[in-house]
Amino acid sequence: MDESGHGARVLAEEALLGLIGPFWQVVIGAVVLVVLVLSVGRLARRGRSRMTTALLVTAAAIAGFAVIGVLLEG
């Protein structure tokens, strides 16, 4: 039985996207990490009160994203 028809091509495309997907996640994660490190360094130079505000805003953002993730999961 020959499996070189339309179905085999679709499976090959899905396999290729499956290999590329994790690579792009790593690239995006690395860029986010670099920006995060640069922004924390800049905030640290600005002083203590700005760092406290930034930490509170970051904590609120993390909690918000967690709530949205839980709500969209179901």
C-alpha cells in the first residue's frame, strides 16, 4: 500500500512545524530574558522606591496572567 498521497504530505508538514515550534519558543524566551535583565538593571539604578513599585506591578501582572490562564484552561 502506497502512503505517498495527500495524507503523507500533511503529516510531513505537521512534523516540520513540530520541530520548528520549540525552537521559536526558545528564541522568544531568550529575548524576553534579555529585556528583563536590562530593565531590572535600569530599575535598580533608579532607586529603591521605583524598585518597590516595579515589584508590586510585576506581582500583579503575574497574578493576572495566572488567573487568565486558569480561566482559559477549562
